[in-house]
Amino acid sequence: MSLEAIGLALVSALRPTGFAAVFALLSAQRPARLLAAYVIVGFAWSCAVGLLVVSVLHGVGIRTGSSTAYAVIELIGGGAALGFAAGIGAGKLPRERESPVSDSRLVRRLRDPSPSVAAGAGVATHLPGLFYLLGLNAIAAGDPELVVGMVDVVAFNAIWFTIPAAALVLSVRRPEAARRA
């Protein structure tokens, strides 16, 4: 696997959604069981997507535009984003108001998640993002043999899942330390 793919896997491992899910699962009543579902299903999902992209599609074909129209669109979008951020920062635009959270069925399920909810979170927090797709492109760019490409995708995902896997090991070996963390 290339250094570029390894770097992208490390960046993917630091996604905030993964940290939030691991933190939430560690605070549950039985974190080891939930983290196991999260890691197993999420890992299988992301490996399946990665194997599909690398072996069948040979990358995702990210293209950049070079036309004047494309440049103007990017400038307008960037300017709008900066203006929006400045408006919120200056207090000119209203921020999201907090509303009282009712004890809906969804809120109750998230407070005490089941293994199926944890498995769904494993998939939801490991949907292919930009860094993942770039990593797959880095793997596919070398035009690897099928087995080498598969090993690279599994290795990429193993790096991506280091934090949840470490939390799982910690919750099995030292449950009290995991709960404090």
C-alpha cells in the first residue's frame, strides 16, 4: 500500500463521527457487545465498498473542472460559505435554537442502544467520505492484482478502525478503564 493511502487511512481514522460513536457506545451498559457489533458490521461494510470500488470500478474517477464556469461556481460557493460563517460569527444570522428533546422512541434507543443500533452506527459512521475515496483511488492507481488490491483495502480499513477496535479491546480487558475513558 502506498504512503498516500496509509496517510489517508490515518486521516479517516480521526473522523469526529467515529469518536462520537465510540464515546457513546463506551458509555452504554454493555459496551463490549455493542462495540463488537459496531466494529464487525462497520468493517465488513467499508471493506465491501472498498473492494467494489477498487476491484470492479478501478477507482472512483474524481475529475476536476478547468473551465471558467467551474472556477466562477467555486468562487461563488466559497464566498457564500465565508459570508455565512462571518454572519454567524458576528451574530447577524440566528443560530440554531435549542428545543426541548422529547423522550421519543429514537432518543430512548440511542440512550440504551441494542447491538443492531450499534451495527447501524458502524455503517453510518463509515460511509465513504472524501478521504476514503481518495485512499481507494490511491490503491487503485497502482493497478494492483486482485489479491493485492483486496489486501490493501482490508489494510486501509484496519487502519480506519484502529480507534473503535482499541476501544473494543479496552472494554473487554479493562471494562472500568474503558468506562472512565
